[in-house]
Amino acid sequence: MSKLTRRGVMVLGGALSLAGAAKAQIADTERWGLYEIILDGPKTGNPFTEVSLSAEFRNGAQTVRMPGFYDGDGVYRIRFSPETEGAWQWRTMSNAKALDGRTGGFTARPASGDNHGPVRVTPDGYHFAYADGTPFRQIGTTAYAWAQQSDAQCALTLQTLKTAPFNKIRMCVYANVKAEPIEPFAYTGTRPKDWDAKRFNPAFFRRFEDRVAKLQALGIEADIILYHPYDKVHGYGEMARPDDERYLHYVIARLGAYRNVWWSMANEFDLVKAKTPADWDHIGQFVADSDPHQRLRSIHNCKAFFDNRKPWVTHSSIQNGMSVKDDTRAEIYRSVWEKPVVFDEICYEGKSDLRWGNLTGEEMVSRFWHGLIAGTYVGHGEVLTAENLSPDGGWSGIGGRLLGTSASRLAFLKTVMEAGPKPGVDPVDKWWDRHIGGQAGQYYLRYFGDQMLSEWPLELPKQELSGGEQFRVELIDTWNMKVTPVEGVFTMQKKDGYSFHDPARPVIALPGQPWMAVRIVRV
Amino acid sequence: MSKLTRRGVMVLGGALSLAGAAKAQIADTERWGLYEIILDGPKTGNPFTEVSLSAEFRNGAQTVRMPGFYDGDGVYRIRFSPETEGAWQWRTMSNAKALDGRTGGFTARPASGDNHGPVRVTPDGYHFAYADGTPFRQIGTTAYAWAQQSDAQCALTLQTLKTAPFNKIRMCVYANVKAEPIEPFAYTGTRPKDWDAKRFNPAFFRRFEDRVAKLQALGIEADIILYHPYDKVHGYGEMARPDDERYLHYVIARLGAYRNVWWSMANEFDLVKAKTPADWDHIGQFVADSDPHQRLRSIHNCKAFFDNRKPWVTHSSIQNGMSVKDDTRAEIYRSVWEKPVVFDEICYEGKSDLRWGNLTGEEMVSRFWHGLIAGTYVGHGEVLTAENLSPDGGWSGIGGRLLGTSASRLAFLKTVMEAGPKPGVDPVDKWWDRHIGGQAGQYYLRYFGDQMLSEWPLELPKQELSGGEQFRVELIDTWNMKVTPVEGVFTMQKKDGYSFHDPARPVIALPGQPWMAVRIVRV
């Protein structure tokens, strides 16, 4: 007889070692929170392959079906994050008698506190917002293997994130193993390459989901990388399709109900030798078909782009740092794929001899600004190490402390973004080398990068202007994080067939320093 | 009883007015030439909709089926351009007794003279070559409505093309009519909007195909634009799908056997209000399915890109002149679509107040060079008019004479391309701002655009270099069309983890002038 609870998490008692882990999970029945059914069931044979389990949740006319998963020691869980408030009833379905036909219910309360729901693509197609409509101004970072490090190291990473500007972090399920295996393994087996793709190791996943839950508590999206090409030790990336599907189903069932989860099919998909673009398309479509919560989906490249027009791709996740050295390059990606663009890897802040790891803080921050005015989003990374370790020892490898100079400037950038138009900045008069992003008629940002200009002709593209509109202008020192108002108001008049300006003040003075921007806001 | 001939074209005798037009056609039975079956058939009812006609051509094991078309006055034609030499037998199929079951044969001789076959995409996926393997170094131009102008004007255009560098011209089937209708109409009917989509006007198409044939004789590809958004008079772009399909079938049957034909589904597809992207996808797939000769296929945009990964798209045809202001922008299009990229509209050389028509000759030529080193191709256009007519009156509207300064420099560029690697120039070490195109280890081009440099550090990306390779270097003044050898030989040695150079000569002198390039060729 299974014990059953209607609370988010049931503590099964001291006899089971997973009780501690369960306590660490987020347990609420808010809208967009995590509700969990816990059931006792068969523990003989191979429950991962022999037992099917799901539950149907009903709220009036709405019915959704959630997959369950086996958590070891005879314990089964079904997780659900309700999209709507109110009373929900559920009924389980299983090929195991003990798990089948169980029923229950709960009430999803209104979301509270910092719970804005999961992040989704906005209706315009190029930005992100939480489900409650709050814009999601992506300032991402990457720490591939932070979640597999020691508890002490993970605590340090979380402590760092608490005060960092980042609201999304890219992180691998399978550790980024180059030489030594990391325990616990993701599957049962005591030696690398000697593991059973049909038997997951719940302890491994319980540890991983604990990190995801703690990120959620910090308001940080977990961009979960499902595969990567780096693990020569375990070879998890070389599984056969049925094993891939079992893995995806398991991860989706375990993690998909956390509202801060995003799915990244792979890091550098084109370097995974065992898989073709058709395999990735299958994996992406499988995730889209299997994930009832419909979390965001992307796939990250090395030298070859994926076809990001594929319907299952919700946004593009790009490695090509050169593309955000200039907004006009970055914008092309928006136009060709007609989806949000996230430049998730743009080289790392660091002092490596390797060119992917030698950005100055200034250059890192500059790429974020170029990306912003292109209407795209950018991700941070850092491979600085206090001890001159290999780059993998730095933040973007194993988390820990941030040692670079960019993060504080990205926090400043975030304040600029948050004060900007909703849902985000779009390029204005694209394809004519304006280098202006914003919202035509209302708000404009011009960013000058490493140019050291002493003046700039303040001209606005004609879109949404008819003459007489008034604007206030500010100079933004993006590196020194200062905003300096330009005195007075600018009144727009038609300059020519394409532009408006204030004939009384056609040019504004700039300080001859790099990393300057101009913000122009309608009065 | 129909008269039947095995020659390419049968002159039916003085009684029929189309004989003259037929004489102007290319008539040979070479490989890749045009073979034509001419048959007499029904002239009552509506032969365009009521009579089906095709022929099966057999050459040993190979069988291909060619569509026929009605040419008016009871005359039917079936055209075929054989891909292989040797003996071909054919048999007709029709629902009209007089046209059904006719048989014949001919021998396709080896190609001769300038007949290199149709242009295709090369196996590497990014370039073009004729069917016999000769690289096709695209230097395109555009004259939308030249083919619908008077015979005298058309003769002038052809005379201009005879000495111009262009080997591809973009041209509309339906004239680019903004105000006045042009006769003959494409369909029967005496007034605009009063025409019958079920009855083509053979005289219109006979005239058009005469232009196509004359371009072929000049070795120029006809990039035929099937639809456009400009004709407010006839509304040919607003037909229903069955009428579209009938039109496409007719044009394919009439023109597809000319080896210089390319299909452009539309100019500025996204401005055609009557059609959605799904409609264009249908049209492109219909052409791919209906054209037994499998001519090249593309679709041209205004502000929204088509999904050029669609299987029926053989190459992308881009309007965005800003993208070839810098090779690193242009290259992105190659990487996202993994197909040849042709920047078919990059603004026009001209002095218009409109920004799409005010390029200097220098800027036009510069865009070609940036495109070249990006591994892409570019198209010319010109709206200069001697008489200060509207821009539509210039070369890119109605053909005639070239008045600009770019064409001669594009001829010079073509000689550089022809002396370059086969099948074309590829970006070397893409995504690292090298601004170098060529063939790694063998051939490099660096282009400086409007930068006026007095020196340049000659560094080559490490790809295909191991040290000891020797290169000769030339300075190319792309505007003044001069090639100046740099004395001696450069012997490469490893400089760092990414580059090679000659330590004895790490920097070369440049003349401090704009529009310079450096060519580096393996000894």
C-alpha cells in the first residue's frame, strides 16, 4: 500500500535515503509551482524499463497528462506544474497494479513572490517573457559542469550567482569529463564504459535536480544541456536511439515540472560524431512531443549551424562570438530564422592563449551591447583561474567564483534593459547600418563600441515619427556605468526622406572615450 | 496529319506566322542543346486546358518525360535538352488522337563551342559550375523588364550585354508594369484586368523566349522571375492556385529546355500580398516537381527572408546590400543556409534620392569584392539615366545602355575570379575576422574596401599549412584595375597557434589608397 500525499512532497520517513533529497525540492501548489505525487511500487526486475507510469490532471475542461519516473528503492514520482489556478483532480495510469488508478487532487493557489511562471517566446517572435507577462531580459552565463562538482563547490557557485546579474545558466546533465570520471555516474555501473543505459542512477539525478531547484529559488533559468561531445570516458553521447529516448523521457519526467528549465539538445551538436543532423532533429522533436510543460528548446553549435527554422526549435542558441562584434551581423540571425536569437557562446573572458578564451572584460561587455541593439541576447562565460589552472578550471567549467571584470558591467546593462521597452529592443530601420535598436517612435539606443567619438549626428529613422516629437537624451558610459543626461529636449523634424532630427541641435557631443552609448527616450 | 521533323525546329511553312519566331530559336541536337518536336493538333475549344501532351524520351536505360505546350494556331511543341549524348527515341502521349503515340528519334552529338551545359550547384554545396565542370563565376546583373521592351530596345540591350561582364541577368516574365499596360499581354484579353487566365497569348511568350535564346547565344544565364508585386495593372500575381499551376507548367514546358534558364519564383516575394510563405513553398515545390530539366531555383526577398533551407531552393537569392559591405556579414548567409548565396540585389549604381538607387561605382564594385572573399556571389544593378528619367527608366528597368562606372571594374574582377581556385573562393578560418577568402594552403585574397592602409601584416590562417610553403604576392588595385607583383617569395613559418607568416617579411607595404586587395598564390 502506497503512502500518498497531496502536498508537493511527501517525506517517506527515515528508512529511505532519498528523503533528505526530497526535502530540498521545491514543494508548493502554486500556479507554475511543482506538485508531486509519490507512490510506492515494484522494486524487482528493472522498473526503469518494465514499469510505465503517468497521471492525468484535470481542471474543468483542461486535461494534461504527466509522465512519471522511477526514483529507486520502490519509489515512483509524477511531477506537474499547473498552468492555471484552481482545483485539479488526478488519476494515475500504470501497468503496475500498485501504481494504477490512484486518484487525488489539489488546489493551485495564485503565484506569489518572485514566481512569474516559466519563460516563453513573446508573440512578436523575437523576445522572451515570463508566463505572467513580465519581460525576461536574458543575461546568460555558462558553467558546464558546475552541478556535478562537490557540494561545497556548488554552494560557492550558488553564492556567486546570488549577487551576479545572470538570469540563465547553461549547464550539462552529463558532466564535461575529459579525463577522470566523476561520481556518481548517471547510470548504474562502477566503471566508465561499464554502465547500463537501461538503469539510471537516481542519486545522480537527485543531485542534479537539487541544483536546478536552487537555481529556481534564485530566479535563474537552468538551460539544461542534454548532450555534448566531450565525454570520452563514459560515452553517454554515443547511445542508441532507444536509449536516447529513455534518457530524454526520464529527464523530462524528472525535471520538466521545474518552471526554470530550458532544454538545450546539445552543446556543439556538430562535434558529436555519433549523431547526424537528422538524429538531432529526431531528438528535438521527441522532446517537443514528450514534454507536457513545453519548456524552451534550442541546440548549440560549433562550426555548423542547425536549421533553426525547424518547428521544435523555440529560439536559436548560437556560438559565434564574431557575430556580436557588430550589431548588423547579429541581426542577420533574427531575420533568417525569425525567432529569438541567443548568442550563448561568444568566447570567454580570460587570458588563455587559446583565442576562444582571451576576451577582455571590455570586449565581453561590448558584445552584449552590440547584441542588445541588434534585438538579440548574449551569454557570458569566463575561464579566468586564480591558480593558472587549465581553462576548464574556471567559472565556465566548474563554477565557483567570478574573477573577471565584466559581470558588474552586465549588471549595469541589465538595469538599462529593464528600463527599456517591452518585451525588448528591436533593430530600428534594419539593414541600413543605423546601429540603432529600440522601439520606433519611443525609445532608441545607439552603441558605439570601441569607437572614440567626440560627436554624433543625432538622427532617428523616420519610422513612427511625423515631426514634433520630443525626446530626452542621455550619454551612457557602459564600462564606467554612468548615465549623463544631455541638457534640454530634442524636438524632431524631418531631415530627409529617411531621417528626423532637431535642426537646432543636429549633433551631440561625445567624450571621445570607447564603450559609449546614447539613449533617446520620448518625453 | 501532322508534319513531323526530327530536326530541332521544323519550319511549318509560310502559312503560319510563328514560323519566323521558330527560326530564331536555338535548334540543335547537341548534348544540352534544344530538341523540339512540333505537331499539328486540335485548335478548337481551349487547347491550353483541354489538351494534355507529353513525350517520353529514351536513351538505353534512361527515360525522361517532357511536357508539351500549345503554341497557338493548332501547333503543339515538346522541347527537350538531352543530358547525355547518343541515340534518343521518343513517343508522345496525349488525350488528343492526333498528338498521341507519335514516335521518332534523334542523336545527341557532343557539345561544341561555348556549350558547357546548364549551370548547377557544385558538390561542395557553395558554388556553381556548368554541367561539363567549367566553373561558373557569377557576375550577375538585373534588368527587370528589358525583355518586354521594343525590338529596337532589346537589340540595344543585347548589344550592351555582348561586351559587358555579366553572365547572368535577372528578368521578369510579366513586365514590371506600374502604370501603363504593355502589349502583347501574357494572356488573351484586350484590356488590363480583362484577361483569361486559362488562355495564354503565345505571341507574348514567343517574344520572351526569343530573348532567352539570344541570351544563351551570348553565354548569359536567364534568371527568370516568375512573379513580382509591381503589376497593379494586370494583376497576374493575384491568380488562384490552379491558374498559377497552369502558368508554371506552361512556362516550364516552353522555356525549361533552354540550358541557360534559372527559375526565380519571385522578386520581393514578401511584398506580394496575395501569396503567403506557404503559397511560395507550394510554387517552389511545384516547379521542382514539374521541371524535368531541374533548372536552378531561388526566391528573392524584400524585408523578410524566405526559408532557404527548403529542399527545392537550390541557392539563396538575397536582397540586402548592407550584407556585402563586409565579408563577415555576407558569410553568415552561407553558414545558416548551407547553400550558394547570391546577393542579387545590393542597391543600384545611381544618383537617385532614394537610398536603394544611389551607389557610387566604387561602392558597387566594393560590394562584389566583399562578397567574393566571403565565398558568395553578387549582382549588379544600375538606375542611371541620361535623361533624368525615373529610376525605372535605367538599365535595371528597361535595359539599353550602361552608363555607370562599375561594369568595367566588374569585368576586371571576373578575370581575377577566373584565375582563382575551382570551383570558387571560400572563406578561410571563417568567424575569426580574417577577411580572407580563397583555398587554404593554395590561394588567398584579402580585400580592404575603403580602408586606406600603408601596410598590412601578411598572416595566413594555419589551415593546410605546416611551414616551408612558398607564396608569391600581388597587390590588386580593384578600381584602377592594376596588378602589381610584390618582389620575391614569402616562405611561411608558424607564428603562433593560429597563424603562419614569413618572419623575414612579416609586413607588406600598401599604397594608402582605397579599394586595394592582396592576392597570395602558392608557388
